[in-house]
Amino acid sequence: MLFALLDYLARHARHVLLWGLALGILGGLFAPQMALTLQWTVAPIVATLLFLAVLRLGPEGVRAGLHGWRQGLAVVLGLQLVVPVLVVLAARGWGLEGTLLVGIILVLSAAPITGSPNIAIMSGASGAVALRQLVLGTALLPLTTLPVFMLMPDLGAPAEVMAIVARLLLLIAAAAALGLWLRARGIVRGDARSLRMIDGSTSLLLALIVIALMGAVGPALLSSLRAWGTLALVLALGFGLQLGLLLALRRHLPLPELAALSQAAGNRNIALFLGVLPLGMASDLFLFIGLYQIPMYLTPVVMGWVYLRMGLNRSPG
């Protein structure tokens, strides 16, 4: 019974994410307490998703992802350091400010989301490369965010960012170690049945996270035209970053690897900064962060279609 359910969720993973988005929006309208109840589960679900991503890849997949780390390092420095610093300098030169600008800068400064290996696998991109970018992006976050926070001191204390990143790195290390140990010992095998159960569990947990994070989205979209403008902005930002990198490097990298890099460019862990931002600024960004989940969770469907048109087989791997 359990395997049948997880197998169904695995086969319809992209649709499960869409159902999660829909339930998140509707839940904010008709069952706001549901989203609040689920919010306490976000942290353990994130840890579980990291564990499942490594468990699915296994030692061979993780080793494969380590190849090309220099290229991955260059991508991280370009996306998380060079681009946000240029945007901050341009905004200061033009006298721009406001919550939306802060949201954009934080997106550009953030590391890939912790669920990026799971979403990459779901859409046919390289899960190993996505995991590599997640680890590199998170490890370098104290270095890459420091210039941005120095240029915009209202964002909060860089030392607090470093403390949060250190905790996230410990979480990644613990989840990865457990996943690799279980595969190396043969306790969990890399056969088709096991992979189906992992994929089904992953899709369910991703859907639960988005329901928890989107409680404010439904009411805002019903009551404010500004929310629709913010939605258009985050869609353009999330998919624009993905398509931009995909087109810029399409002649230089294998498509599964390039797809994973493009997803890392567009799907960023902006929620990580909520713990270090001033309280008023953090509350103003909740809607922005909730809306930003939409392009992230549409990635397997939208970008999966793009990859298919470019000749990428959607079969996970």
C-alpha cells in the first residue's frame, strides 16, 4: 500500500508540486491555520530532503558531481558575488530603494535552495551537479555575502549570516553522511524500487513545504494588485536567471549539467536571510518569499519542457 502510494507520487512528481502550490494558495484563503501548523515542520523537512537527495545519488553520484568543481566555483562566485554587487552599485547610483529591491538583492546573494538536488532529479537535470552547487554555494555564502552586507548595512550583521550558514553546513554534512553510510552499507539499495520510494517521498515533502510557506499568498493575490505585480517580478527573476544561464552556456556544457547550473541560478534560498534581517524588513519580505516559491516549484514543469525541446531526456538521474 505504502509503495503503491509513493510510486504514484514519484510517477506524478511534477504534478504533485503543482498540487502543493494550489493547496498552499487555497489554504491561505480557506484554512490559514493549516499553513501555520505546517510551518514548524519546515526545518525537519529540509533536513530530510537533503538526506533523501544524497541517498538517491549514492556514493557514485556524489563522486560524479565533484568533477568540474572549479567550474562550479566560478559559477558560484559569479552568481552570488559579482552579480549582486553590481546590482547594489547600480541601485545606489540610480537612487533606487524599497522592499522589492531588497528582495531581488537577497535572491541574487543567496545560495541554491536545499531542495535543488531533488528538483533537478525531478526535471531530468543532474542531481549530482545540483548537490555540488548547493554545497559550494552554501560554503562560500559568508564570503560572498560580506561585500553585499557591507554595501547595504541595513540588511543586518554579516556575523549573524555566518552563524546561520555554519549551522546549515552542519546540517548538510550530517544528512549527507547518513545517506552515504546507508548506501555504502547496502541498507538502502540503488534499485528501481528504492529509487521510486525516495522520489515519491521527496515529491510529498516538497509539496508540504510549499503549503507551509504560502499561507499569505492567496489572501494577498485576492486583495492587492501590487501582489500580482510582485508575482510577475518573481516569475521574471526566477525564470530569467535560469534561461539566461542556459542560453549563455548552451554550447559549452552537457545539457544535464547545464540544466542543474541554471536551476541553481534561479532557485535561491532567500528564506535563509530571514533570521538575520531587521524585524520590520523581514516581515515586509514574507509575501515576496512566498511568491518566489511559485517559479521554484514550477521549475520541473516549465524548465522541464524547455529541456525537452533542447533534447534532454526527462528520465531522472
